Amino acid sequence: MSKLRPVLGRGLASLIPVQAAVPPVAAGGEDDGASDEIIASIALDRIRQNPYQPRAEFEPVALDELKRSIQEKGIIQPITVRRLGDEYQLISGERRVRAAREAGLKQIPAYIISVRTNEEMLELALIENLQREHLNPIEIAISYKRLIDECKYTQEEVSQKIGKDRTTITNFLRLLKLPEPIQSAVRKGEISSGHARALIAIDDPARQMDIFRKTVGRGLSVRDVERLAREKKGKPAHRRGGGGHPTGAVSSSLSSIEERLRQFLGTRVQVRMLQDGKGEILIEYYSADDLERILEIFSEIEDGTR
């Protein structure tokens, strides 16, 4: 019999009403066909795919490792499903289901819950997978965006549900602004999310792709990419109405200021030098909610709370 060690993620626990810290195991370990909020052993061939699955790709090597682990130790953590007629619809645990089938299992332990609407199903599926599954950075970013777009959450509400800082949510969402080839490389693990964030700071799309290709071809580190991005920023800036070029020291100072503002505001910032010592600061935002977040930061500064 598979070993059961039920565990609830923080996001899931906040969404699903439970009577105890750990859901009860069904009598005899088998599903009675009617009860909810229980853990029971169910047939793998009665499980239907999750239409809201945020995971787009399953790495074959990792899946094979999980299969071997299941063959040796059984299923450590139950999957989560809802009833769908006399079958079940998967909420989270796609990797475990696939690996269990490959391992030759006929039954799998499942946490059976009641889900009333498709909207609630989407919400649970996204949050459960964000809490429990090994999603790549792009899949995480897409999940955050779906929670905002389809579940009508603000970034602050997403951060509370997931247990992540709001700046972290924003930084993941920014990955979706990258060109598809770069997003694909992040999905496949060819570059890290750190590389991707450094590439976001490059305004010129052609330069961005050039550095991306060098990153993949030469195996550049995140620091290397950040240095190349700063070198681009350090070149003479576009001028309005003439005037001299900024010196190397000034360019370095502007880059440092941009970096400090980027860290503080959680978004891309450009500082441009104009003529007669004047300049401008350009602050990017990626949605109405993100703009509200930035305005809140300035309000906190004005109120003296920051």
C-alpha cells in the first residue's frame, strides 16, 4: 500500500475549508464515492486531465527519477482531485499521476475536495501548482498573470495567497515581456531567471537578442550579462537640443542610480541626461495594478512611512 503523508500548502489551506489540520483518511483507505475533504485511494484510469494545468512541459529525466522513487517508496504526497460524475478531475499532481502510470500503479492516494465552479477550479489549480509543483519561471509568471487576469486578483492579493513578496510577483510578470526565444530558453533551463531579468534591462531588442545568443553560446554568467547591459547603458545617451556627451564617470553614476531605483521600485527605470545638466527619469509599469503599486510607494515616501 502506498505511504501517505498529507501536507497542505499555505495557499491551498487558505482556500479550502478544513475541519482539522490534516484531512481524514477514508475508512479502509478506499473512496466511498460520496465524501469530500478526505484522502482515499482511487483508480488511476478514472482520473481526467486538469484543463487549467499551468505546467506546459514535463522534463523526461525528472519524470523518470520520480517514477523510480515511486517504485521504491510509493506515493509520499497525495494528489488533489475533485469529483466529476463517477470519475475525478485532477487539480494538482500531474507529474505524480504520469510517473505512477509509468511505474505500473493502478491506484493512487488522492485528496478529494469539493469544487463548485470552474472559476474556483482555476484558482485552486493555479495556487496548488504554484505551491507544490516544480514549475519553471515562465510557467510561474503565466500562473501569476492568470490569477490577475482571470481570477481578478491584484498583485497584493496574489502575494498574500502565494506567500511571496509583491516585488517577486512583479519581477516574474516582467519575464513575459521578453521575446519568445528568450522565454523558451528560460523554460528549457538554458538560461536562468537571473539571466532573463538582466536581459529585460536592455532596451534595444536587437542588442537584447545579441546578448542572449552570446549568453547561450558562451555560457555567460548572470554577472556577465549584467555587465554587458551596463556597458550598453554607459554609451552616449540620446540628446535633445544638442549638448556634450556624459563622461564615463557620469555614465557609471547614472547606471548606479538606475540600479538603486530599480531595486527600490521593483521595475525598470531609466535615467537620461539632457542638456544644461538637466535630465529625466523614466519609470516603467506593466499594468494598472503595477502603476498603483508604484504610486503607493511614493505615497509612503510622502507620508514618511518609508
